[in-house]
Amino acid sequence: MKKVLIVETNITRYQGTNEPTGLWLGEAAEFVDEMQQAQIAVDYVSPNGGFVPLDPRSMKYTDAATMAVYEDSDFINRALKNTLKPSQVDTLLFTIPGATV
């Protein structure tokens, strides 16, 4: 089975400000939905592993498909609460078209 590694952020605020930021939910959800429809497995990694914040502004732009991914327990657990650390990723499990690892 093909597998895709999705790289996410751990940043909660723009540097030097109190302005919140994070993962843009719609972009992530749309990509995850496309991978699921194509029966391609996904793993999630972030620089620090663990928690991935959502950009609060992204919640204003949701639709039914985005919310279906957001409310999925696998997405919640693996993409938002418990992302892998880079050191936990075996890059040999992922195919990069046209590249060698």
C-alpha cells in the first residue's frame, strides 16, 4: 500500500506576537480526504511531535467534508494530538516519485 507523510506545524503563535496560528484545517482535511478516497495511507509528523494547533481563523471556512475529517477519531488522535517526531519516521516506508532516498 502506498503511504504519504503529512508534515504539520507545532507553532501556536506568530513569532514575536500574540497572534495565533497553526494548521489550516481545510487544507489538511481536503488532502486527507483525497488520500482516503485514493486508498493511500497517511502518517503525520511535526517538528516536535505531539500536539498540532489549529489556526483559529481556519474554523470559519469549514464545510461538511472538512468537518467529517476533523471529527474523525483517527485524524484527531494522529494528526492533532499525537503526531510523530521526525526521529520516529522511517523514511524508507515512503515513496517519493522521481527521487531516491
